[in-house]
Amino acid sequence: MSSANEGAILPPLTVANADEVDWDETTDVLVVGFGGAGACAALQARESGADVVAVDRFSGGGATAFSGGVIYAGNTRFQREVGYDDSADAMYDYLAMEAGDIVRPETLRRYCDESEANLEWLVGHGVPYASDLFLEKTIYPPDGKFLYYSGNEKVPEYAAKTPPVPRGHRAVGTGMSGYAYYDALARSAEHLGVKLRQHERAVRLIQDANGRVIGIETARVPEEHRKAHQKEYAKVVPMLPFKAKISERAVVKSRELEARVAQVRRIRARGGVVLSTGGFAMNLKMLHRHRPFLAENYQSLMRLASLGCDGSGIELGQSLGGATDRMDSIYAARIIAPPNSLLHGILVNKRGERFINEEAYSGFLGLAIGDQPEGKSWLVLPARSFRAAIKEALCSGALFLKFYGAPALLNFLLGGTRRAGSLGELARKCGIDPAGLERSGQDLNAAIASGNPDPFGKSEANRVPLEKGGFIAINFAITNHFAFSQLFTLGGLTVDEDTGNVLTGNGLPVPGLYAAGRAAVGLCSNGYISGMSIGDGLFSGRRAGKSAAREVNPA
């Protein structure tokens, strides 16, 4: 076998027909990328009667296995067990505000209508869920709690339009339980006969003279080199801070290893190829094209991605004219709470202007901060609230301390926190316009004193005046390493919303080519709330798997 070309996706190979190719393996449905969306696509194709081969560049489950394992679902038995009478209608009313126009109304409606059945499908494949409820504001519930408000449901402007209901269903496990979600699906896939080929990177699509995708070319790492290959993968741990340079070295070393030892294989797909390779957070060149400011400051970010989230599936689709959309849409999270006492503060930019409801979902906060001049922001709050936040960070349990308390304390200590007796003095210490900050403080105090509602929709419980007693400014800038801003990408290939077929720029389907998960435009490509990426991976993965299987088994 010859060596595989280093790095880049190769131009498609066009042949007269499938008989011209010396195939190394043949299957009905070929899934490229075996994380959450890929596993769902493979399982659905297998249940639809197709033979299935899945290829994965590494071994480990991609970003899904590193995630919190949360799916956004409504009208479920787990909600009913704790007294919430949810409905597909109520879920649709809420998600219509979050998703906007990213998909057709009927597609969003289908996601909501199928939500309960899709969750039960996961349960049938061994994914564990429970109804233990957590009601406080959090980005992720503590151990022992598996149902929570995972989005903006309780923010007043949303709650005024549709009653808040907890729809974040976390897979049962300890810590970040995405591994429990992925492991169950992987076991079920193996049990049902899905053939998984690991350490095998898809480098080229193969099409026939009619333009139909009939297979792929891969670069397979031989068995004796897989330990070294996986070692590079293991260096990228999304939730560990200060790993940006280590991650970039792993990107280079894994590609160098593949270029040196990988062997070329060709796999035929009689029904179709499903691209489910994740986003492109680990491809800095690609990120720079669409979000240059964030790419230039990647060392300050925690990229919530595995080493395999390199945009290769998107580039494969583009190689055959596949169109993309929302490539600049990202999840850029900044966590204020917990500790919840920090919600007493106001976020201001360098002009001293407040710009968002501090209770908003973390992904909304991060994007809003990134849109401020130079990506700079400070959380200004009374000193007594700051002291309460320190106490919360230290006294709320081991899991809380690891994921929320310790990061908050590190930022307090090392991120450039400032203290002053007046807002004007505080502004000068931070490089904020003093007049602007004083005006924001006066506006806040006057609104509270007069009983007027918060102009940004903040709840009354967290509105605290900035009067006397000392003030604190916490650095929330994107460029602050200790702010632990998180990122992953949301755009991808455009697809037919009924089949998952990849579409060209003129809206025509690429025959035999499908996309799912973060390799495709989906339900959360306008903006993300917890549970919608896994939820969309399930929804779009099953859609693509069923459509590809139908090509060989129309029944």
C-alpha cells in the first residue's frame, strides 16, 4: 500500500462506474466520523436493514464523549415523574425563540414532535437517564441531578412568552457524563453489527460519472502505530485549561504520523456516505477564515472539541460543491454563575456601558462579550456580593469546585480583579471610561429605587444597587486566559431538511452524500443552548442514516 497524502482533503476521484475501482471493502452505508451523530446515523441505518461501516480518525467518541451528555427533550416521562406536564407545543414555542430561522418551522416542529420518542430510542440503546431534578441556575447540574433548565427558559423575556420547563436531560454518570451517552451507543452499534474502523481518516470522496458518491478513500494508520496516534488524541482534553499550545502540537504530530505511515484504502458505499465528523474548532486556519479575532486569541480559549474536530467532513462536502452556511456562528461561552452571587453584578464594556442581561445563557454572554470593543468586559458588583461568591465557590461540593468554583477563584486571583471605593476610581483602575461606568451605576440605582423593571430583563432577585461599601471589577475579557472562555463551532454543510442530503450552492442534492451533527447546518446553528447539539446530532444522525439506507432498501 502507498502512503497517504499529508493533511489536506484531496479532490474527488471520478470514475465511470463502481466496477472500475479495486475496493478494499464494500458496504451499504458508510458513516464518516463516529461520535454522537455518527453513532446515531450508524444505528439507524442498521435498524433500517443496511450493512454499515463507520470509519473514525481516532478512537474515543469525539466531542460527544467529552461533553456533558445533555440532550434537549420535551414531553418526557422523566419530566412527568417530577410533576412537569410538558408538551411538544410548549417546547416548540420556546425553541422557536432560540433557533430563529435556521430551519423551516416544520423541521423544528418535527424535532419537538419526535423528541419524546427519540429520547426513548436512546434509552432502548442503553443510554441511562433519570428524573432527579435541579432547579437553580447552572450551566451544568451537580452529580446526582439529571434534569434541569439548560437554556434561557427562566429568563423573564422568555418566561413571559412560554412557561419555563426543565428540558435538559443529562445522561446518568459522574462528572461530565457524555462518556455514558457515547459508550452506550457504541456498545449497541457493535452489538447490532456496525463495523467500526478506527484510526482511519477519510481523505477523498469517490463519485461515478453521474456525480453520485459511491465511496471514499481513506488513510489508515497500521496497528503498530495506533498507540502513538491515540496518544496525540489523548493530549486534547477540552475541559482542561491552558492546553492550547499542547493541542496545536498534537494537531501537527498526528498529521505528520498519518503522512508517514498511513495506508490508502477505498471503501464502497452502495447506499450513501454520511459525513458526521464534528465541527472545526481544532482547525485554526479554518477558524481564522470565519472568526479571526477568536482564532488569534485561541490560547485564551478552551476549545470544546476533540482532535478529530478539524473540519474535514465539511471540506469533503465542499470538494463536491457542497454549500456551507453559518460558518461564523459559534458557541463562545462565558460562565458568570455559578457562583450565583456574581449575578448581582453588571457586565460593562470599556466605555462603561452595560450590554446584556447577566442571567443570559453562557453562550449568549460569550458572544456578546466578543462583540464588544477589543472583546473586553468587566463584571462590576458590590464587594459584599463578591465575598459571598468566594464563599459559594469554596463550600459547594467537589464537582462544583472543580468545574465552577476553582475557575472562578483563579480568575478572581490572577485574572486582573480590581477593587475601589468608588465607581470612578474602579473605572480608572480597569481602563474603563469613568463617566460611562458612573452613568451605568446611576441608571441601575435609579431604576431599582423607582421600581422600574430592568431594561435588559434581569430578574428582581438579582438586581442589587451599586451604592456604597466598595466595588469589585472582575475581568471577563476574551483575551483573559483566566476567564476560561469556551468555544466550539456551529456552522457547516447545508442539507435537505427532510433527508439530510448535502446541497450544492444552487440547492441541488449531491447524490449519495449526507451530513449530520456539527458537520452540517442544524437546529442550533443560529445559537446554542445546552442539549441542542447532542439533540440535533440525534435528530440529524437518524435522518441521514435512514435516508442513506433507503437507497439500498426502499422499503
